[in-house]
Amino acid sequence: MKKWIIIGAVLVLVGGLTGAGYLLVSRLGGPGAGEDAGMQEAALDVGGAPVEVVLGEVSSVLVLDAVVRAEPGEPVEARNGGTVSHLWVGEGAEVGQGAPVVNVKVPARGEPVVGEDGRVPDALTTEEVTLYAPAAGTVSGLEDVMVGDVLEPGAVVATVAPEEFRAVASIPPNDLYRFYEDPRDILLQIDQGPPAAACEFLSLGTAEGGAPVPEEGGGEGAEDVGGGGGGAELACRVPADLEVFEGVQGQLSVSTGTATNALVVPVTAVRGTAGSGEVVVVGEDGTEETREVVLGVSDGSSVEVTEGLSIGETVLDPIPLDPRFDVPGAHDPEDGFAEEGEG
């Protein structure tokens, strides 16, 4: 019995080596190479198949790596400058909105009052102004401020930062096409933290300086990617009851748009996936017509068509490459193999 098992295994091994040798010879131009190349070329020439335009639902969701930042706070500014005359609070004090922070003396307005001796008393040349907290929070920046310090106009005396945090995520430029309006459905999940919670939308725009935003997928080197390097950022308010710390990382699940009871086609059936595009409509007699369409929400596999198609029509999927880009040598996948084989 063992003898027949060994003989069978040898026959299978020989057959496998023979088949592998044939494939290798074919790739190198030996017998059968021409037929194999012809079959591959024929496969590449096969066009798309008609697919029907149907009613469906498209929900676009992005998952972005995010970092938690403390709110930067609001400045206590001496608009007209002056001389510090009194400190109401100290560094690290908790204050409410409108609480006094610093008093400064500034030149008095109006005409100076001249005394009987012809001199203007110092008390009549200045007036005392109180600078108030613009928001509730913790006061910082007062450690080096002393009575008698002279402030330039516009100088920031202190900063009041609320006990609030925001989650910030960088957005790959091409994914900006998927934001059809400001997102209202955002979920924040902190790595190794509490359960996911809703995160209130704050802003979507150009990235600003601040704590770094991790690269997609995190990992080594992610901490070197900062929000100040351009691109776009999405920010949302971390719920007050969600325990977080400055710099902790997580993910944002962002709903960028939803379309229900909409005309839907595969994204591969459209040239272009944002704003507008082209489809090839296949008629009942087999004729083909290139038609412009207006696009809506896309989830990466299907896309909503808001104008240009009707339910029941058929389009070619996948759509052929635009002939203006289908130039010999412009995109030849064999080029890469040729370069690897050189040398």
C-alpha cells in the first residue's frame, strides 16, 4: 500500500514540474507563447457588460485617524496697551466668563484738566481699565505678568481655556470630493478608551498648526505628521462626559452623505466620481451613446446619479477608458515588469 502512495506522489510532482516548465517557456517566448499572449490580449479587449440603472440607497462613510487636542482658549487682550496696575487672579485660576483678570492704566480720553499751578495731575492723565475673561475656563500666561509692566497695544496678557477638547482628523485630499455638505453624524472612538460616542461637528477646512495628526493606520512615524503641513482637517467637539486626555489617538467615523430611493450605478460605469461624469448608455438595439450625468453621493462602489439617466436604462460597466487617455504607451502595465527584469 505504501509503495503505491509513493508512486502516486512522484507522478503528481512530475506533472506539476512539467506544467510549470510549460508556463515558464511560454513566458520566455517558447512554444505556446504566442497563443498565451493572444489569449491575454483577447481578455484585455473584452468590453463591459450592460447593467441596469436601479433605485437604491448609497451611504458614504469615512473612517479617519484622529488625535485629541485641548481647546486653545481665548486671549485676554490689552487693545490699547497700558501699564498693569492690578492682578485679580493668578496663574491656573478657574474663572467664569466676564470675571475680572487684570487692570491696566491707559491715557485718559478727552482734554486734560489743568490744575491751579498750571500742571496736569497724574491722576487726571490716566484711567484704569479692567480686562475681563472672554470665556469660562483656566487662566494661563500670567506667571510673568507683574504690576508696573508696560503693555504694547494689542498685547495678550493671558489666555482663558475652557475644560474642553476637540478631536481632529486630517483628510486625504481626494476624499474631500466625498463631502457634499458639513457632516452631522460623527462618531469618536478612542484607542483603548471608553466606548464610541457622538462628536459634534465644529469645522472642516485648511489644517492649522497644533498637535500632530497621526497617519492613516498609525504605527511608527505617525507622531511625526502634524496638522500644520497643509491639507484639510475635520474637527469635532468631544463630549464633556467622555474622559480623554491631550494627545490621545482614535478614529472618527464620518457620514459624508446618504441618498435613499436614488438612481444608482456602479462607480466603474462612470468616468468621474464627483460632481459630474460620463456613462455609455446601451440602447435596446445595442447602440452605444456617451452621455453626461450629474453625480451625487458615492460610497466607493456605487454612485448616485441625480441627472442624465432614467430607471430601467442600461449602461456599460466597466466603462471604456476615455479615448483621449487611451494612448499606446501612456499606461502599459508591462513596463513595470520589463524594468524589473532588466539587469
